[in-house]
Amino acid sequence: MLRILAGFAAGVLATLTVTAVIADGENPCADAIDRIQAVIDEYRTGTPTSTSAFMFEVPSEHVSQNRVKLTWEPYPGADEYRVSYVGGGQSVTEPSTHMRSHWAFNLGCGTTYRFQVTPYQDGQPVGQAAEAWESTRPCNTATPRAVRTTAPGATYPSCEAAAAAGEPRVQGSSGGGRGFPADKVPSARDGDSDGVVCER
């Protein structure tokens, strides 16, 4: 185990502990040197050497049938971000944005997309893109409600004509049958005088 003190011009003193496994022909200090240099670069530039901390999220309330909103925290050193996504036969790379959120529109309902957000600095990518999979909400499969198409005040010469026209049947006050309002079929006889004819 090597314990190394790395000093920086800014007055910051960091301790880096490295466990080295020595194999034939290998330099046990090579990995330690690389890790020390990575820490030094991080303190000098203010840019993390690991991109695992850069992530974005898709809140459920920002997902609909045809659009998704991505949000992310600022990435140190980045001055713009580039969003791209693939899915449902689409492959899109959006123009760069200086914002920390982005709406993806015109998506397919019930479709899974792979989204990527890449931070850029001075026109060059900074580290690895953050990636996540997200599905839009399912397509609407609800059965449309029946719409009454008969004209208000229409009358019919017979109960057969009323049924053919789609006139809805109503419950009479006598018996358990359903028929047509008596004023819709004036020619039909209302035997029980409940205002409903042709009950069945």
C-alpha cells in the first residue's frame, strides 16, 4: 500500500491511498502515478475526472404520450449541453443548449427511447455522456363514447323506423320494458298510458 501526499499550488493538500498488486513484469507504481495525475488535473481545472456523477432525470410528471422533459444539474466547466435520443424509428440530435433542461417533442406514444445528454466546453465534449432509457405514456385505447345522432324533436312513422334511426329506448313507468317516447312515434298506441310505446 502506497500513501502519497500530493500538494497543489492553490494550497490544497490531498492524500491518495493506492493499493498495488505486483505481477511479473508490471510496474506497481504505474497505476498510482495515473491516479495522482488525475487528482492533480481535477484540482487544476475544476473538472471532475470521473463523469459518473453527471446524471439527468426524467420526472414522471414530465412524461406524456408524445413528449418528455429532461433535467440535469450543471456540469463543472461545461458551457453548453447536447441532447440526443433514439427510439421508435427516430434518431435525433438536438441543437446545443445553455439551459439545464430540455423538452423532446413529437415522440411516439407507448415507445421507449434512449436519451443522452453530453456536456460541452468550448465546443468539445467533457467526459462521457449521461444516458437513460425512458418510455412515453401508452397510446389512448379507450372506446369512444356513443354519440346520439338523432335530431331533437324528430318523429317517426313507426317503432321500426325509430329503431332504425338509432332513437334510444327509455324506461317506462309501468312494467320493466324499454321503449320509445310516445311523442316520437305518434302512431303507436300507448296501452298503459306511461308515455312510452313499443316497450320490450
